[in-house]
Amino acid sequence: MEQAQLMFAATGALIFVFGLVAGLRDDSLLGRIIAINISGVGLFLLLVALAYRGLCQAADPIPHALVLTGIVVAVAASGLAIAIGRKLDELRNSSHRREGDSS
Amino acid sequence: MSSLLVLIATLPLMTALACLLHPRGGDQLSLVASMIQLVASVLLVTELPSRSSLSHALGGWAPGLGIALGADPLAGWLVLLCALVQFATTLYARFYFCDSQARYRLWPLWWLLASALYALLLSGDLFNLYVTLELLGLSAAALCTVGAAKAEALEAALRYLLLGLIGSLLYLAGVALVYAEYGTLDVSALRTLISSSPASLASLVLLSSGLMIKCALVPLHFWLPAAHSSAPAPVSAVLSALVVKVAFYLLLRLWFELFTPVVTSAFATLIGLLGAIAVIWGSWQAFRATRLKLLAAYSTLSQMGYLFMFVPIVMALPEGDTRQFAYGALLLLAVSHGIAKAALFMGIGSLQQHLGHDEIDRLGGSARKLPVTLFAISLAGVALVGLPPSGAFLAKWALISSSLVSGQWWWMLVTLVGTLLAAAYLVRVLGAAFAPTAAAEPALPTCRLALQQPALLLAVLATFGLGFAASPVWDTLSLSPPEVQR
Amino acid sequence: MSTNAWLPLLILWSSLVPGLIIFSLDESRQRLRTALNLIGAITKLLLVAGLIWGVYRELLFEFRWTLAPGLDFVLHADALSVLFVSLSTLLWLVTTIYAIGYLEHSPDRSRFFGFFSLCVTATVGLAMAGNLFTFVIFYEALTLATYPLVAHKGTPEAIRGARIYLGYTLAGGVLLLTGAVWLRTLAGPLDFAQGGILGDIPGLDPDALRWIFLLLVAGLGVKAALFPLHGWLPRAMVAPAPVSALLHAVAVVKAGAFGIVRVVYDVYGVEFSGELGVLMPLGALAAFTIIYGSVRALSQDHLKKRLAYSTVSQVSYIALGATILGPLATIGGLVHLVHQGVMKITLFFAAGNYAETLGVHRVSEMNGVGRRMPVTTAAFTVAALGMIGLPPVAGFFSKWYLGLGALEAGAGAWVIPVLLASSALNAAYFLPILYRAWFLPAGPWPLENHTHHRGETRPSLQWPPMVTAALAVLVGTFAAAPFSPLEWVELIATREYR
Amino acid sequence: MMLWWVVDLTLCALMIALAAGSLFAATLRRRVIFFIAFGLLTAIVWARLQAPDLALAEAAIGAGLTGALLLAALPTAQPTEHKRDADRLIEWVSLLLAALLAVVLIAVLTTLLPVVDGDPSLAVTARLSDAGVSHPVTAVLLNFRAWDTLLELAVLLCATIGVLNLAPARKAPRHAGALADTLIRILLPLLILTAGYLLWNGAFAPGGAFQAGAVLAAATVVLHLGGGVRLPPFSLAQLRGLLALGLLLFLSVGLVQLAFGQALLQYPLAWAGSLILLIETGATLSIATMLSLVYLGGHPLRDWPVAGDSRDREI
Amino acid sequence: MFSPGELITALLLLSAIVVFAAGTLALLRLPDPLCRLHALTKIDNLGFGLLAAGLALIQPTWIDGLKLLAIWTLILCSSTTNGYLIAHHCVWESRR
């Protein structure tokens, strides 16, 4: 049972760190959102791995509640980021178009 | 008295819902709610000295299982700061946004930000702090986009949001490690449990780096100037005065209460060094800024640097009242900076709305047209620089004397250079404002007086109020120094 | 809070409250503003009279308010502070009248008079400060209150002059703050006490004390215009005449000198600082400044700049007096604080009158000004002679006591020549002005406004210099009278040397 | 039992491969596809790690909604990213740094695992009997740590209001053809039924407000993608009511207890179950509205937030 | 040693694995998207059908078996529609 917990926790940690670093480095909006979501999932995997108590035993419910909250918060944040990004492109295109017309 | 905690924590949420459900009533409701919140927080602060800390177990469950709302003097004073700045900026926002549609969009988000602030200050559970930090980051980013028609405002808000998310994820990783090692998330229980081990060191680093992104310490500060300067004035006032401060409050909790065995003096000196760099670099950038709001944002960076410089000093001081004096001064500097910065941003907002721009060189003649605002800006400037009549002067005096007492005199040098630089950029603004009107400036109608009073109210409070009535800060703190509660 | 505690606070408020009210008045309320100013000045004068009478009868006037654990805001009226308070209150009344006349039609008068009263509040507060902490508060508040006054005209060079002024004074303030904090951490609360407190605190490291003394004197020296730190004074002459009259003859400059006196007598104690060996370098610096100021004054054609440099040299007399051991030198130094104030303010009033009525700014333009404005020039002459040190006017006494004190302390060998040289130099730069004013034929005046005045200029501009000139002569002739400045200073000196 | 580590190993390897794909793939479109696959795989991993609630939520929200959001937000004009060599160097340095940090984190984790002693779930199972619901995760979510869930609803509300303030809703794609309509006619009732089932089932087995809300939101997504068949015409007031319903119910129930002298959010033992169900239904409806509005990217109505008196009409 | 039920399940599962392998191979080898659609829709559906049937037999209660078959029918519906939509899009893409 220990290897499974450690294996998943290690994968979670790996994904969390790589997702975070990619999130900091990337420049396109969608790329950064994907990276942040992935590092979030990595972190949740770490949490759930910690809660894992063996194949048929009931796992520890508290981290599960935390991860559930985390998932909902992640989708809320990504939704807001995408909406801001969409309005930003709209503003940029309209300003280009205005420059385009006026010049 | 614990129902007071419940009122403070839930009132903003209820107001947010009310403003969402009945937008037209938003204006009056917001004023009334911010007044109630102010009264409640004053009651909280007056109630605190008699009992070291109040707590309210939510859902009736013991803290190990459920979450507890708690407030000790440190949190009490910051709740009062939030309520005060919230009251003034709500009054100001009421008149700042003339277009009613923008106001109806503002109020729900405004009160969600407020509920995040109060929930964070009163919460006693690590994961609950993560959720409040997330709510704080999201509502602040959403507020930056209200009424923003320009592309760079949205860009700054987006960068702020994404970096906030990364910060929260780092924080959550730290929480995960703490939970894995100690099995509980309750702050008061962890205070006794945490001992120095590789896992708690890793969680300290994760928690601290996450929060340092949120309060823009030097290497991770790039998002702050753009975000705070492009947001509308009342929003950037709250961002600079409260949101950054509350993240610092969490860091204080971590370093001085939870992870005291883990925090080594090298770690504290590193924090102090970053703070010192922030002070110098922030004031230098503020001096070279061409726009008022950018100047104010950079001055936030440098003022936060002072707070970080306090950390190694308080860490080095031995137990007893010298440490208590430094800790009280740290709190006083945080409160006085919060009030003064909010006044400064509101003043700048009135100037911008009146002149149509906020370039420093074209400020000529505004002193004659907006005397009240200029007086508020100069008073706020005095409080920010830390010149005598203000509470910040007491805090700077304490910073210098405790840096000497603790033998780390180099922090004193940084403080002096920072004060001079801060005075330089304040003088630059006042000099430009007192200059005669350049002929080119169109004569604009004088601004509505109601728009200028909140700024003046806060500025006067920061200088004379905190200057002369600052001793209660030490009295309440000395009754229950955080370390003794162990 | 005994009733005595309220008197110092009332004195402070008597100029603070009118100032704040004036800030909120808009421009047109001319009469109300003048009334407020005068009422404030007169009530303060009466209160100070009560204070003088009380301190003379050894009553304790102290107001204490704890700002933070270990940091108290203390207003304590002892003999030394009463000297400076009475000087600034009296001259504030006279200058307010002068300023009302001088700024007849100029804009932003509410702002001017608001900051004017804030500045006097700071000066009075500084004088009555009971410990070094309160002194630093009022010292910086004085800087803040005077910056807008210097920058009042709003012209580019006014703003530049004000910026230089602020640069110097803020740097000085920071040095003073550091010294005060360092001393506070070493020696605990620094309440001023007759004869100094550091002497009887055991185990203080003398080197640290020397460094602290250097920091304190450097911080105060900026305002006292000691040699390397005096750069701001001539440039701050851009300010309107009442500002340069009150501030650069009485308030700001004297604050620095007063600070040095406080530090030497009431913090270190003059014997203890003598043992530390810090007085000798300060004395040398003061002497050098006296000579340097007078030499620079010679070459200034601009009248107000020449007066500025003469202030630089005159103020160092006070610093010199403080550094010579012995009651007589102390008396000489302290009494000069009052005499120089009265004489210099007359000179600035006169200079202001010339600029306002005749548009005369340069010494070269002053030919025959005596015929055109006999009364003002007479006052100018009396003050100038006093500055040189001729007997009937007050200046003579301070130089006389300084010389006696130097002889008594055995330092006569280098102090007497300095005094003589400076008197000669004073004569060298004042007498040509007098000669030019009285004996040369009057040329065409640059700004001859043939307004309807019966006398030379507006009454509110004419009377102040006459009053202060008469005061200078009275103080000189009746030096031995019971409440004269000289008697009062002797009272202080006897208490300082226990 | 020997075989399980083979399954775990493949799952972990797949997770890392898909994560690497979605982080470092060439074009943005490919990264989004990888991300959706990664989401589905995570749902399977949650199921493997005995976390059925999370598997449901991840499948519906993580892969479903976020994936749909990202696909909808993919810019049509795909700028080809040309990597300058400076970028390549930075990339390598950041990868190295990431690897280093990962190794440190894993080393720290080895000191912590296996987490067995001091099992916090004992505290939960001990008090489960008077929590009103028998399923531990729902008990923790809605009773023990109710304040977290309440704030989380506030987070979702904040994001939704932020999105609504920004822009009008996305234009519906063109009609996708008859076959799609039939599929929608089959899927829609099923989705609504499962949502109801999940909501009700939350008290005894994995399920609950969030999963049910997500499934309802998926119904909106399907409707939107199926050619934007006329969405039910909500008036502004109804929309606002739906948004605020969940949080309002939660708060008012919590505060009413305060009136009875109990602590905030403390349910009386007898009614705990039904109160939780009431709150969950309210929460499901608002979560569904909020998530679908976030997916639609704005308000489908003419003028938010107040109809009528606004001078600057959006659309 | 194997009861007839288990035998049939093993048989079904083995065939499901073979079909899935063939489907994946086809997905990789076939040249253009339209052909690959066959692999995605037809072969995978068959594979899943076999898998569902095999598992349904060994479920403890018959309701779970029915659930598995219900899942299979749903997958049939959605994969056909997806196949149609993707094909429609490919044709529209190639004509543009």
C-alpha cells in the first residue's frame, strides 16, 4: 500500500512543480491557464495520495473535501481569466481596427 | 461576545448578496453596511484587551474537526484598519463612479473583497485561509476590470490574477505538507505541534513564497505597479492599503507563531534583506515615476519593504518589552501606512478625475483649484514618509531604536535612505502641484467637495490621529504578546 | 493635570487654532483673516507674559503625554525656553502686521497665513520641548511648515530654492533623528535638565557620545547655518520679505542655534561636554563661520543675500558662546539670540520696504534712499550700527559679554581677535550701504509708484521697522532693568552652572 | 495483489506523459486536447485512489467544463510560435530548475509517507453519526467544514460576477445538424435525471451539490454546442436570484441557528439531514447557473446589471 | 475448473482486448482522418460492447450489469454523432 501512496504522491509533486514553472514561463494566456490547472491537479493528486489508506479501506475524507473545493476554485479562476482574456483580445482587435481605419 | 466575530465575518457577504439582488439599493446599503462594520470592529478592538483572544467554533465542532473564527489583538487592529479604509473608500467610490451602471457592477465585487479580507483576518484554519486568499485574489482581479476600458488595465488585472493563482497554489502545497505531517489544519493546535523537520522547513518555504507573491516582495513584485496604477482609484486604494497588508499579516502569523522553531536567523535576515531592497528600489522607482498612480504603487512596494525589515529585528530581540515595543511599532507602521496610502490614492483619484490625467509634470495650478485634496495628499505624504506628526514617525523611531538595540544597525541606514528618497518623491509631487497653472491647461470645473472629504478624513487620521493616539496599540498588544500564548 | 500643565498647551494652540481656521477660509475673507491673526498673536503674547511671570517665581509648567511606551511628548517651560518663546511671540505679532501690509493684493493669502501660524506653533513648541524626542518632532514640523512659505510665490526659482532648502533641512532632520534615537537607546528618556543629564549616567561609552554629539550638532547645524551646511540660507531669500524676516532671522535659524544650546547645556551639560573635548571643534567651526559669513557678505550686491550671509555669521555667535566654558560667555551667547533677532528683523523689514515701495533689491540701487524714505532708513541705520556693535544698541552687549567670558575662560587669545575681526567686517559691509543711502544723490527709482500715501509707504509697512529698531535701542539702554533679556539670561546662566 | 502496482505504474506514467504533452506540445490546440485527455485520466486516478466524489467532480468540472472553456477560447487565427534561441535557453534553465525542485519535494515526501498514524478520519467517523449525513465527504463539506464550502460558493459567485461584468455571452456556433439534435434530445433528460440522482445520493454515497451542479452545467454546454437552441429566457431578476440562491440559503440557515443560541452553521441534530439537503439543492441550482454563465462567457441578456436605466447598452 | 460463466467472461474479455488492439493499430496506421474515424467509431464500440458484456456477467447484482449495458448504449449514440460531426467538419475543412 505504501508504494502506491508514494508513487502517486511523487507523480503529483512532479506534475505540480513542472506545471508551476511552465505557468510562470509561458506567455500565451491559454498556455498559462492550462499550466496552472495542471499544477493544481498535480497538487490535488499529492493531497489525495496522502489521504489514501489502501485498496478497500475508506480514505481520509478531509483531503477529499479540500480537493473538491480546490477543483471548483480552479475552474472559477480559469473561467474568469479566460473571460478577461477574451475582453482583452476584443479591445486589442477593436483598437487595431480603429488604427487600421484611421491610418 | 463571539457573536461580534460572526457579525464581522458574515455582514460583508450578506451585503454582497443584497447588492447583487437589488443593485439600485447598492449605494445606500453599502454606506450603512460599512458604518456597521466600522462600529463592530471598534467594539472588537475595545473588547480584546479584557480577554486575550476571542474565538467562535463554527458549526459547534471542536477546532480539530471544524473551523474556528478567532481574533487576537494583531487581527483586531487589522480588522479595524480594514473597516476604516473600507468605510472611507466606500464613501469615495459612491461619488467617484458617476455612471450608476459601473457602480452597480462594483458593489457586489466590492463586498466580496471585503468578506474575503475579514474572513481571512478572523480565520483560524490553514485551508480556510487558502480559500479566503483565493477569494481575495479573484475579487481583486475582477475589481481591477470594473470600468476599465483600456487594454493595459485588463492586462495588468490578468497578470495579477494568474500570479495570484500561482501564489495560492504554492500556499496550498505548503498546507498539504503541514497536514501530511501533523494531521490537523487548526492554527492554534499547530502552534504547539510544529517542530523543526525537513517537511516543516519545506512547507514554511512553500507557504512563505506563496504569500510573498501575494504581498509583492521584491523578486516577485512585477505585477503590483501595473495592477495598482491601472485600477480605478477606490479599488487601487483598497488593494494597496489592505490586500497587500493582509497577506503580510499571514506571513507574520506564520513566522512568529506557527513556525518559530523552524525560522532560523539566516531566513529572517534574508527576509530583511529583500525588504531593504524593496525599500530602496521601490522609492527609487517612485521617484522616477511620471504618473501619480505609478508613484503611489511603487511607494507601496517600498513601504512594505519596511515591514519586512522589522522581521529580522523582532527575531533578534530577546523576549520581553523591547521585542513587544518593536512588534507594536510593526503593527503601527502597517496600520498607518494602510490609512495614509488609501488617502493618497483617493486624493490622486480626485486629481485625475478633475484634470483628466495624472502626469506629475502637468499638475500645475491644481493646488489652487483643489486645495482640500492637495492638503490631504500632502498630509498623507507626511504620514507615508514618516515625518513627525504622523504615527509612522513613531514607528520609524522604534524601527531605528530597535535596530540599534538588536545590534543590526544596517537596517537603520536603509530606513534613513528610504525616508530621504520618500521625501524626495513627495516633494516632487507637491512642488509640481504648487507651481502656477501652465497656460495650456483648460479651466475645469472644481470637483464635487464630497469627493475630497474621505481622503482628507483618512489623511488627518493617519497624521494627527495615529501620531498622538498610538499608545493603545502597544497597550492591547502587551496584554497578550503572541509568543506568551504558547 | 495641574492647571499649570495647560498653559504651555494653550500657548501652542493660540497659534495652531487660528492657523487651521485660516486654512479653511477662502481668499476673499480679508477682514476675518486679519482679525484671527491679530487675536491669535495678542492672546499668545498675554499667555507668554503669564508664563514669564510664573517661571520667574519658579513654578513648574509641564504637560506630559505618552505617545508610545518610553516615548513621552513633553512640553516643559523653563527659563531658557521662555527666552526663545517670548522672542518669537513678540516678533510674530510685529511680522504678522507687516505681512498683512506686504501681501496686500497677492493671491493665496489664506494658505500663506495658515502655514505662517503653523510655523510659529512649531517654533514655540520647539522652544518648550521638554525632551529630545519632542524637540525632534517640532524640529521636523518646522521644516514642513516653512517649505510652503519659501515656495509661496510659485515662481520656478522659488520652487527650486524651496527644494534646496528642504533637501538640506530634511537631511539635517534625519541626522538629528539618528543621533537622538542612538542617544535614547543608550541613555534612556532624555528629559532636559538644568546642567545636563549625561554627566551622571554611569557606564556610557565616550566615543559613542562623541559620535552622537557630532550627529546632533550636524543635524542642528543645518538650521543654525554652520559653515558647510549653510548653503540653503542665501537661496531661501527668494521667499517674500515677511517670510525671510521672521523665518530666517528668528524662527528657523534660531531653532538650530537654540537646539545646539539645549544639547550642550541641558543634555550633555557644559562641564561634561568640556571633558569629552567636543566643545573645542564646535567653537572653532563657529568662529570660522563668523568670519566666512562676513567675508561672503562683503561681495553680495543683492541686499537680502548680504543680510542672509550676515545672519550666517551672527548666529554662530550663539554657538561660539555656548562652547566657551563660563557663565559670562553663556550670557553673551544667549543674549545675542534675542538681540540679533530684534536687529536682523529690522534690517529685513527695511529691505522689504525698499523692495515693495521703490523696487530696490540691490545695494547699488540704494543711492539716496535715505532722503526718499528717511524713517525706514533711520531704522535700518540703527539696526546696522547695532550689528556692528556700537554701544547704545543691543548688539554691543552680547559681543562685550562674549569677550569678557572668553577672557574669563582663558580662551581670549583666539576669541577676541575673531570678535574684533567680525565687527570690522560688519562695519565693512554695512557702512557703505549707509553712506550710499544717506550721502549719495537719489537716482531714478525702478518702481516709483506715486500712490497716495502721506508717509513713505503704507503705514503697516512703516511702523514695524520703527518698533523693532526702538526695541533694539531700548533693550540695549535698559539692559539692567528687571525683565530685560540680559537680566533673564543671567538668571538662566546661574541655574545652568549649578 | 501483485498486479496493482502495474496498474499504478501505467497510470502514473500516462499522467506524466499527458501532463508533459499538454505543457510542452507545439501548438495551443494540441495542448488543449492533451489537457482534456489529462483531465479524464485524472478522473480515473481519483477512482483508483478511493476518491469517487472527486472522480465525479473531475470528470464533470475538471475535464468537461474547463476543457470546453479552453476549446471555446482557442483563438481561430493560430499564431505559429517560433522559438528564438534565447527562449530555448530559458526553457532549458526552467526545466532544470523544475526538475531540481521536484526532486527536493519528492525527497521531503519520502520522509512523510506513509501517512497512517494519527488518522484524522477517526475524528470524522467518530462524529459522523450526528452530522446528519452518512457519507463522510459530504459530512465534512457541508457540516464540519461548512464555512469553507460557503466561502467557496462565494469564490464561484465572485468569478461569475467578474465574467458577467466583462462582456456579452459568446455567439452560439452554427447549427450542427439533425444528428446532433437527436443526441441532445436523448442526452438532456438523462443529464437532468443524473443531476437529481447525484444531488439526492450525496447524503449516502459519493455525490452532492458540486457534482450535480456540474452535470447541469454540462447540459447547458451541450445545448450551446448543439447550435444554440433558444436558452430558457431568464429575466434579469430570475438570473440574479438563481446566482444568489445557494449562498443565501447557506448563510440564512447558518444565521438562523445563531438566533437559537447555537454557533454559526450549526444544524440541530434532528433536522441536520433535511437542512443539508435544502442547502444542497439551492447550491446545485446556483452552481449550475454560475458554471454555465462562466462557460458562456457573459450574460445572454441585453444589459447587466440593471435593465432600463443604463445609458450604455452592451449589445 | 472454470465455471461456464467465468469461461465465457474470460473469452469475451480476451476478444475485447484483441478488438481494442486492432482498433488502436488501425488508428495509427490508416492514412487520412476519414478512415481513422472507422477505427474510432466502429471498432472501439465493438470492443467496448464485448468488454461491457463480459463484465456484466460477473457483476454481483444484475442491476449493475444493466447499468454497464446502459453505458454501452450511451457510448454508441455519442460516438456515432461524434463520428458524423468530425467527418462533416473534415469534409467542410477539405472543401474550403
